[in-house]
Amino acid sequence: MAKPTPRLRGPAGVKQRKRRMARTHWLCEHCMAEGIVRQADVVDHIIPLVKGGPDTDDNTRNLCHDHHTDVTADQFGLRKRQQIGVDGWPIENKA
């Protein structure tokens, strides 16, 4: 596996995150592509830092929690968590 890329910490990291989120007005890029307006929670690295991806703006995207969970599961070969509705039954996936 590639050597992990170091990331900014402290005030410099906060400033970088705010700048990256401002690109999409703090909205999830995957939700916007689906015609949904939802706040982004995570600046996600398209090529993960742990896999040697660069910590540059063009290697990031702003995602909501749900999309970030799905993308991370795909990138690392993890099983996706089944969503459960308020009635206690599993929610069917759209895909």
C-alpha cells in the first residue's frame, strides 16, 4: 500500500476545510447530481490519503454523511450498512 499523505491540522486545516466546502456552498455534490439539496458534512478525498492520494482541492468532493459512508465502503471493500426505517423494517436500496 502507498505511504499515507500527511494532512493539515489545527487552524490551517479548518481554513482549508471551509475553503473547500465553500466551493459547493456546503452542499453534497452527489445529492446535487440527484436533484436533492442536502448539506455536506465531509470533505472526502476521491483518492484516499491512506492510499497515497494528494491532499489537493481537485482530489476532494463535499459529501453528506450517507454518501460518504457509501463511497468509503466502496473504496475499501466494506459491507454497506442496511438502513432501518422508523417501523423497524429494512429500507430497500434504490440501486
